Amino acid sequence: MTTNKTKVKRIPRRGHYDPETIYAILDKEFVCNIGFIHEGYPVVIPTLYGRDGNHLYIHGSIASRMMKNLSEGIDLCLTVSRFNGLVLARSSFHHSMNYESVVLFGKAVEVTDREEKIHGFKMVSDHIIDGRWEEVRPIQDNELKATMLLKIPIEEASAKIRAEGVKDDKEDYELDIWAGIIPCKTSWESPIPDELMREGIAVPPSVGQFLQKKNGEEG
Amino acid sequence: MTTNKTKVKRIPRRGHYDPETIYAILDKEFVCNIGFIHEGYPVVIPTLYGRDGNHLYIHGSIASRMMKNLSEGIDLCLTVSRFNGLVLARSSFHHSMNYESVVLFGKAVEVTDREEKIHGFKMVSDHIIDGRWEEVRPIQDNELKATMLLKIPIEEASAKIRAEGVKDDKEDYELDIWAGIIPCKTSWESPIPDELMREGIAVPPSVGQFLQKKNGEEG
């Protein structure tokens, strides 16, 4: 997956190009930032995605400017990042952060085949909250028509990871300055039921499994 | 702050253009995604930022491709997003997420004046972890030379916020399907001291205040 575009230039030892590392980061998150060129200027928009093998799917209203632009097959850059902690060094210069990120270059293709479109929507749903697709009211034709599905190959992609301790200048280790890491993670809280829900409906398996999985993940 | 570029097109009621709303989102986060055009294709890179009044500062190695590109005054798009929860509806179509995001268009200007550069680095540091700047070993001339500081005006910017409950099709409210919100937030954990630290150095005020502030924030 290395090309001149994807090659990590700054601090090359943080670069990773194997699909396993890239997929692992993509699978922990579900919000990406997509950059594209519109009328000559760059635009970056956050959106949801799902991974299905070596492709990502994104969806959005057919009225969305980004979806319309991307469906034309223009160049895009898709970035996913996960922030795992602040690294506090003895000098401001060596302050850093621990993170995992993926930067992917490519072009999207619109999926118009009905069956593949339903499959793609399910993949996005499964990626975000596995099992939810089967619990909800089935998708309808008008919804399929109102929503565009785009498929993006994971071909030109790289990962960048910093997952280490404090690195200071040799002489600074003698200073009486606290140094260390403040770890962070996304914590998912108890679900809040919709007030308009009929009585006696229990929290479904998808939600229970989601909370268990997400809150058990390591940074 | 409204121009044709910044006007929220999809679901306009989620759009906000007042500085207070935009600043509030920028102040809760410190990682942005910056999009720019390099050799004709879009590139999106996550990076740290700090706000100082109506400007953002970003910094990076003078060897960074992004910093070099942006210092030439090319168009950029800077996006900050904060994810506050998943919204589970009774149909896949109405699933959504609660979030706050800012999209900013503009150009960066390199800061070369020594005093302003030190001020800018301090602003980024204060933005991320207030009070840390005063605790660490002062910045040195070689570090000032090795790091580029860019200033980005907050002029063309918009915020987009979804902070509401489940919205379903009228007839779907009769279904026996669980619906609700799974809230999430970034949780900051106990600091891990650097093993190479001299004995007897207590966790400093900046870290204690940071944890209290961040973990007390509402989504």
C-alpha cells in the first residue's frame, strides 16, 4: 500500500503499510474526515463509514454536496484518527500525543445495484453497531432512492502510530519537572431510551454488545 | 461568518455562524483535520491547534510537508469535530449521531517574529493544557528555529450541531423496537509518570486542573 503519496515522510518509523494495521485502526473508529476539491478549494467534511474487506462504504443524502462531488470520481483523501493520550515532556518542544491514524487516497464509485446497495448500508450499520440492522424496521425503496452509497477501495493507504512514552533531551532528565502520559479513551455511557417508546421494550442485544466491546477496548 | 462556502447546505437548522458557538467548539477540542491541495490532489492531516482570540495557531517541524505547503498561503479547510453519541432510531434510515463540528476556510500566515512565535507556541500549549507552559524548561533558540508557527484567521467558518433525540417516521413509533441514544465522551484517566523521572516529583497543578476540567465537561 506504499506509494509516494502514502509514504509517511515525517518520523518514518511511525509509518505502517500492512493491511492488518490499517484495518485494525479503521475498525476501531467509524467517523472519518474526507477531503476533496470543490470549485478549486479544499473541503474537509466528517462523515460515518463502514469497512467491508478491502473497501470502505460511506452514505449520505443524494442532496449532499459532498456525495454528489465524490460520486463523480474525483480525488479524495480520507483520514481516520484515534487519539490515545497526551505526552507531557520536560520541555514544551518534546510534548506530543499518542495516536493512531490512517490516511487513504483514492476515488469513490457510486453503488447503484439494489442488492449491493442494501449490502453496503448493512455493512456501514454493522461496522458502527453490529446486529442493529436486524433489529430495526427494514429499509424501504424510498429510503434507498434518497440515499447515495459510495464505495472507496483501500489501496493507497498508510497508518501512522505513536504509542510510546516520554522522549526528552538527555540533559533535561535531571530537571525537577514532572513528565508522563495522560491516557484517554472514548467512554460510552448508559443508553438513554427514547421517551416516546412503547413500554416494556428492553435494551436490545446490539446495544449491550456494543457497550461491552467499545468500553473494553484498549487505546 | 457566513459566505457561500461556509453556509450549511444539508439540514440548515443545524448551522451556526456566531463566533461564540464556533469558539466554544474550538475550545473543547485541540485536534483538527486540515485539508489542502498538494500537486493537484487533496490531502487531509490531523494536527494540534490552539485558539487565541480570532485566530488559530498550528505548529510543526519546518521539515513537515504540510507546514511548508500551508506557509505558502494556499487555501486550506480546517475541520474540528466532537462526537457526542449515537442516535438509534426504529429504522436504519433515521439512525444518526449527535455531534458538534466546525468547518473553517482560509489561508495560513507564517509567524516569524520571535516574540510572537513564542506567544503562539504558548497559546497552543495553554489551549491544550493550561499552565503547563510555565512548568516546563523554557523554549530554546534551536527549538524555535526547528518549529514553524502558522496563524489562521477565524473568518470564514461555520458550526454544525446535532444535539437532539430520536426522530422517526410517524408510523414507526408503533413498532416494538428499542430506540434511544448511546452518549459518549472522551474520558481522561490517571496520569502515568515517566519511569525515568527523579523521585519525589508530584503531579503538577496543570495536570490536576486539566483532568478536573476535561472530565467535568458536558457533551
